[in-house]
Amino acid sequence: MANQLSLIFSLIIVLLSFLHLLTTSESAAAAATTTTTSFIRTSCRATTYPSVCVQSLYTYAAAIKKSPQQLVTTALSVSVEKAQSTKTFVSRLTKFRGLKPREYAAIKDCLEEVSDSVDRLSKSVKELKKLGPARGPEFVWHMSNLQTWVSAALTDDSTCMDGFSGRALNGRIKSSIRARMTNVAQVTSNALALCNRFAGKY
């Protein structure tokens, strides 16, 4: 009987120790997540659309940690993803039947602009990955290329939306494209702001 009680007592001690370690581990993970989230929120204050910035980057907190370069890489990758999704959507619209000539022309022009945007943003991500630990003139050169491409992508987004100006093109197609392009423009604008902030630190 004494042996059984001793065994039960030992098992309880082991279980309590395991639960303590588990709680400590969870607390540490929660603290790390809070720190990373705080880093993202603070960084996003430098952007034009801070709430969009936080929302688009929050789910990548574990990968970003507190790395300014990883933050910029993630922001650019989000922009590429949004732009690519919009490109696919606009491409499908060109196949719609019953489009007015002006609608079709505006959609085709927008598709060209958003395709250019995807290309430039993709180049920006690759350029940032080439950066590595580079500093000095090499860093400035890479960042200058990156900033030029992201700025150009932002212009592409704006040009697409300009193509739907005027009442003649009012309707569901215009609304749906503008909604998507506005989101692409916002995350791209935020990515550019984070790029500029990162470049300014070195």
C-alpha cells in the first residue's frame, strides 16, 4: 500500500512539473508574440495606412520577429500576393460577355498596369534578398533600385484606377476593380514607407 501511495505521489510530482514547464513555455511564447506585435505596430506608424499595415503583417509576426529587413521583405511579399490576386481577377474580367467597348479597353489597360506592378514588386523582393548584410554604397544602390520599383508599382496601381474615371464606366465592374486596386495601392504604399524607413537607418 505504501509503495502504491509513493508511486502515485511521484506521478503527481512529475505531472505538476510538466504542467509548470508547459505554462512557462506558453508564457514565454506569448511574451515573444506580444513583443513582435508591438514591433509591427510601432513600425506601421510610419505608414500612410497603419491599420491596414498591422492587419496585413500581424499573421507573419513569428517570421518577422523584430527584424526590420524581414518586416520590409514581408510587406513587399504581401504586396506581390495582393497584386497577383488582383491581376488574376482583372484577367478573368476581360473574358466577360457583354462588356462595353470602353469597359473592355479600361480593363485591358488595367491588366497591363497591374501586370507591370506584379513584375516590379517581385523584382523588389528579389533585390532585398540580394542585399544580405550589405552596407555602405552597395546597400544604397540596392535600396535605390528597390524604392524605384515600388514607387513605379504604386504609379501602375493609380494609373489602372484612373482608367475608370468618369460616369460612363460606373457599375459593378468599376467598383470591384477599384476596391481591389485600392487595397493593392494601400499595402504597396505601406511597403514603400517601410522601405524608406529601413533605408534611412543605414
